[in-house]
Amino acid sequence: MSSFPWISPLLQGFGMGAGLIMAIGAQNAHVLRAGLRRHHVALTVAACIVVDVLAIAAGVAGMGALIQRHPALLALARWGGVAFLAWYGWGAARRALRNDAALLAYGGRTAPPTRRAALAAVLAVSLLNPHMYLDTVVLLGALGGQQPAGMQWWFAAGAAAASTVWFVALGCGAQLLAPWFARPRAWRVLDALVAAVMGALALTLAFAPLAASAPSA
């Protein structure tokens, strides 16, 4: 037996968490935009980390299993998520098509949001994001629940570490790309890409099978 039995679930949690969080989605797009504009980057990153860590903990503690056992909750997450992704994608598409779509990284034409507004925006994007519930709470919660007794929270710690590393890297890395996004065309390309991805995610979520797990007898 290994002298450090917690290493395996910790690494499993980190790998699964990284695989899920690194996919392009509304939350990552929001952090990327905040980093490129250099608007409250630390606050945005910290809020995303806190929300993700709480969601992972809730899933491992049993909320994921609770959602799986209630088809109405799964349906709410699905169709609420479809509506949110469609709305977010539509906003990106409108920005991509506007003549003055550039929101320059060095201030530009738009005043930076207040800290309260920035916090409200990132919380909305995080808490309304369907993948937070379907992936972070349900999927990671189910995988964490399969760990040996006493190892579930090491799995959760690994997943939380992956979220922390990713959001810090995304927020800091985006700031390094800010000079390139001083050109309006770069913002239009980014917004067009975000709109396409959000539309694809909305369609995938709408038509993918989403069956609740039947409770054990």
C-alpha cells in the first residue's frame, strides 16, 4: 500500500478538473475579456475561483447526486443553460458586427466598470453558466463520490487546484495579449469566435441526452 494514498485521488481530481475547466465557455470568455481590457482582473479571477471551489465542494458533498436524481432539476439546468448560452452568444455577435465594437485594452472608448459592477458581472456569468452545474457539480461530484472512503476531499482539492491554476493563468496570460487587441479587428474576431462557440454549446446542450440516474434500490 502506498505511504501517500491521497496522491492518486489528488492527481485524478486535478486532471479531471483541468480537462473540464479548460474548455471554451462563457466563464472563460469573460475572464479572457477582463484580462484583455485589464479591468479588475484580480477580482474577476478570485470570484471565479471561489465559485468553482464551492461548486466542487457541493458536488462532492452530495448535491451532484441530488440533482441527478431529480429530472426536473436536470431539465431546469438544461433549458436555463440553453437560454443563457444563447443570450451570451447573441451579445458577442452584436459586438462583432458593430462598427465601434473595439473595446481597447488600454481604456478605449468605454469607461471601466466599478468593482461592484465587475463582481456582479462575473458572478452572473459563473452562476448562470449551465456547465458549472452539469460538469462541476454533477460530473465532478459523481467522480469524487466514487473515491475510497476518506479520499473524496483529496479529489475535490485536486479539482479546486486545477481551477485555481487555470483562472490565474488565463487572467495573467490575457494581459500579455492586450497590446495585440488594441486593434478593433482583433476584438471582432474574438467576439465572432465566442458567438460561434456559445451557439454550438447551446445547440449541443439542447439536443444532447441528459438522463437522470436512477437511485439504487
